[in-house]
Amino acid sequence: MRAALTAATKRWLVQGAEEILDRVKEDRDFGDQTSQLRNLVQITQEESEIAVLRNFIRYQTGRKATQKFWGLIHQDVLKILDEVGKRPDLQEDALRKAAIQQFFGYLVRHYVYLEALRKAQNQAQRAGGRP
């Protein structure tokens, strides 16, 4: 049985995910990083220890291939992870794991949405620039 998070916790996680990406969506290094975020979602299926996830995110931030994207968001993502670890209502392992999984799922969903908007805007600009 999956651990059930409260509606307030879900709202907090969604809001956090959306705010992180909304702050950096105009950055030219935002690019298509869907696979990076989906990899992290998969990792959370097995791992819910915040220290391990922090280590992975720092690793991605340091890798040449992924450092531009993660450099934009890693501090804010780590802040949310730290807050998850401190919240009294998320101390039970199953609840903490559910919160982390859902947070990264919300991050992926919002990222996919923003990336689709960016691509549509680019197409519209190219189409508008044609004679």
C-alpha cells in the first residue's frame, strides 16, 4: 500500500517544484533535460535517503555534461529535500519516500510542460519571421 500524503503536503511539493523551474525557465541552459529528471525519479523508486539523493544531485551538478542544467536548480532542489527531511509529518520512511518521489514527479511534469511551451514559442517566432 502506498503511503498517503496530506493535500497540504502535496500542494507544498507541487508549489516547490513549479517555483524552482519557473525561476530558471528563461535561462538558455534550461534545454531539454527531461531524461535527467526522469533518471532521478527512477532513483527515488529505490532510494529515499536524503543524503544519498543529495550526493547524486551534487554529482550531476559536477558532471560536465549536466552541470549547466543542475547548476540552475540544484540548490533549490536540495533545499526542498532538506525540508522534507525536517518535516515532522514526513519522518516515517514510507511517507518521506512518497514525498520525495512525488516531488521529483511534479518536477518532471512541470519541466515537460515548460519545455513544450518553450518549443511552441520558438516555432511561433520562426513562423512569424517568415515572409
